[in-house]
Amino acid sequence: MPDLDRVIHEPTRLRIATLLSGVDSADFNFVLNALVLTKGNLSSHMDRLEQAGYVQVSKTFNGKIPHTEYSLTKTGRKALERYWSVLDRIREGLGDRG
């Protein structure tokens, strides 16, 4: 049986990657509100995705107000595609037993 990517497999990170796969980029507040997360929870999961090379984080300022944008990298898009492919193969294998 193929292995699932443990970085993406975590439910909140899977939700983040799936959300980002549908847009060019999304800001912190959009992701925070769309996924109903706490600021700390979102930040820690984004750190993990960024460390894996799956998400690019861009930080700027609008005056004195910080603005953070996230986008899924090419590596992140490929990892998410592989994740869904592996999950499909697992489901197909289990379908033979039902």
C-alpha cells in the first residue's frame, strides 16, 4: 500500500492545501475565517507547510498593519495531487474487499 504524505494528511493542513489549490493566493484573514481556525493554529500549520516547501508565505505592511499572503507552491500542488492519487489507490484496493 502506498504511503500518504504525513504533512498533508493532517486534517487542518489538508484543508489549507485544498483551499489554496483553488486560488492564486489568499490572505491570512481569508484562510482564518474560511477554515474557522485560531490565529495560533493557522500560523503553526502554515509554518509546517512552509517548511515542507508546500506553501509560500509573503509578508508585507499596509502602513503599520502587517499583511500576510499564502500561496501553494508547485511542490505543494504536486504533493496534493499525489496525496489524492494515493488515497484513490487505497480506496480502489479496499473496494475489492467490499
